Amino acid sequence: MWQGVPGAEDGRVTEIIAGPSVSPLELLLLLGAVALVVARWLPPTARPRVTIAAGAVLVLSAIVLGVAGIRWQMLPVLAGAALASPFALAPLLRRRTGRPAWRARWWLALPGSVACVGLIATGPVAAWAFPVPVFPEPSGDFAVGTRVVQWTDPRRPETFTADPDDRRTVVVQLWYPAQRSPAGAQRAQYLGRTEQEARTVSEALARGVGLPGFLVDGVPRARTHAVVDAPVDSEGGRFPVVLFSPGSGGVRTQNTAWAEELASHGYVVAALDHPYDSAAVVLADGRTVTSETTSTGDPDQDDKLAADWTAVRAADLGFVLTQLEGLDRGETAGPLSGRLDTGRVAVAGHSMGGAAALQAARQDRRFDAVIDLDGYPHGPTSPSLDQPTLALTQAITPATDPRYLPRLTEALAADTATSYRLTIPGAAHLTFMDGPLYLPPVPSIVGSLGRTGSPRVVAAATLAFLDSVLRGVPGDLAGVLPAYGTLSVHRPDHSG
């Protein structure tokens, strides 16, 4: 069960402050710029000292930030300081040359000062809207390790290329319960194994939604809580497994906060990059494969394409489960050999990944449970599911695709096991991934649960479901899940 979620008992999640939007060095830059503007309004005796001190702080912090890599959010701060500099420095220079000090009338200087302050204020506002993401601390008993593997299916041709010898390759990131690392251990890079890979992926994600890459330049700077290749926990026994497929154009790391939370509670999460579908996949040989799945604008054609892409993803999920079974048996080397409980496996996904999870479960009975994070069920609805299923959805509004809820309800109602649809108040489509941690907190985009509230409530409901269906934790899910939203329960009809 979820612990320590303020407000969870009545379906609300209280925002937890994730950390400052600006670094200490950026804060010094801000203070120096503001002091430079304020200096013009100080008494003549204080003005020179404040101007010199502010200028020194401003120049030194700008130089250090320039060397370390300055964020675009600080450029308006520098612009405001540059505009204020002539007015702050001119009186000092005139005194040094023996010329009488000149000071503009207040009613002339005020508009300029207001404009400078406005420019400077744009910096922290932009940093707040597009921050370096700060990941919530996992709440479970385990530390978290992570590693990336690449597997090629020799029996499956790559359908996105014309090369008859090309075989389907997937990149998988594993998060797992780990031993505690030393306090100074380097935490894993977000979005990639290296900062360069993270920047490649970040820029591809931005292009995919029509944003200039510089807007999210803070995202590749982030570090997560997992430690790369940390030793596996030595006392946790065998761990249930959760496979994850990201949304259309999404990447394996898009639900890192969710994956780390699950791993801290004793699950192994295996998240997939789907080459030619994910925004950017950096392969072991250095090649970068970008997305080729684009909308045609024709609804019928797009539905068919989405069903085809979903089928490819479902096959990827089944292949990765086979690889994990081989890893557990020691057929391939890895620290998780003998530690994966592949007899207790859930398949999950966000958006199109949720549709892929549903399809994978229909085709492969090795999956014991399904989690659909706000995913429209593309593809065939038969055969019926026979695994417990949890569908988490945003609130249904007039803007929602009118086919979504009937289609999802049809899939859940036909399930031969009990299934659940949980609608989370205040959620938007991107609530169900890491977006709230680094995108502007606009409710229509990321929901209204807050930066860290969003991943916490999604993980809380997920853990309640997994603990019940994979671990047999006592308790009625129909009584537990309503703490996180509005619940609909679909029980199998055995009357026939």
C-alpha cells in the first residue's frame, strides 16, 4: 500500500515542494541584476558601493554560468541587467573623470527601471515554468538501481525498414530493488545513459510536439534517484516484474518517477524504447533511430495505422518478457539472474502503450495483470482479456474523444477477471508520465495535482493494484482504489 500521500484518504493529493527552480548561482545572478537596478534609486552615499558590489556579483556569476552552461531562462535576466548598467555606472564614471554627476529625473528613469525589472522577473518565471525536473524521493524500503540493455529478435524482421536482413531491436531500461549506495554515488542521468543521449532524446521529444528544443533544455540536466548498475538487493528474494510501453512518440524513460517508486517497493520495471515509434532511440552502435509514425489526418487511416503500430509494440513486449525469462534462468549474463519472478508479471503502458499492454495481454497469457494509463484501446477487442486490469483515466470531458470511454468500457466489461477503471480528479493525459515535473503547470496540459503530486498518486494506485493481484496483499481493491479517484468495477459475468 501507498504510504505518506497527504490527502490520499479523501482522493486529494497535496502538492509537495520539489525544490527551487533556480540554482544558487542563478539566484546570485538574479540578485546582482536586481541590485543593479535598485542602485539608481539609492542615496548618493550608498549608490557607488551597491553598484560595484552588484556588478561584481553579476559578472562573476555570469562567467561561471557561461562556462558551466547557462540556461535560456537566465538570458532575460542578463538583458535586464545590461539595460540597467549604463544608468547605474554612468554616475560613477562621471565622478572618476571629475565631471559633475548627472542623474535623470525620476519620472524619466522610472519606466526604464520598471522595464529592466520586468525583464529580470521573466527569468525566474520561465525557470518555474520550465524547470530542471526534481524527482520525488521513492517511498519504499529499497534503494533503486538501473541499467540499460539492448536485445534483437532474430526471428522478427524490422517492418519499418526495407532491409530484408534487418531484425527488430529494442532498448530496455530496468529499474530494480538495489543495495544502498554510498551517499556520494552518482545518480542516473534522466532520458539517457549520457548527457549527450539525454539531449538527443529531449530535442526529439520537443520536436515531436512542435516546441523549440531550448524550452526544455533543463530536462537533460536532471538526475534521478537510481544508481546505474547498483548491486541488486541481497535479501529481497525474487521480484515481480512490470513491463512498460510508453506513449506514441514517447521514450522508455518517460515514466521514471513511477518506475523508481515501484522499484523501491520491490518490483522490477522493464521499460521499452520502440525504434521508429519512440521519438529517438540511441542504439549501442551509436546510431540514433527517430520516429516514423506520423498521423495522416484521415481518421480511418490513422486508426488502422495505430492498430498496426500497437501490434508491433505488443510483439515487442512479449519478446522482452521472453528475454527476461532467459535472463532469470542465467541464459544471458546479468545481475538480475535468479532474481526475477517471471511467474508474476504485469504489463503496463501509457496512451498508445496502454493499448499495447492490452493487446499483449490478449495474445500472451504469461502476463498476469494489465495496467492501462489513459490509453485508447487500439486494435482488435478479441479475444477477451482474462487478467485483472486497471485502467487509470483522466476526467472525461466534452473534449474527450467520444469513442474512448465506450471502447474502454467494452474491453473491461468483456474481461473474464475483475477489472477496474479509476478516473483521477484533476488529471490530464500527461499526468500519467513525468511531464508534470518539467512542463508548465497548466491544468489542461499536465493536470492540477501538482509537480510531484501527479506521479505520486498514479504510483499509489498502481501499487495498490499490483500488491493485490501479484502479491496477494489482503484487502478489497474496490474499497482501496476510491481513495485516489472515482472507481468503476467490472466483475466477470459467470451466469452463462
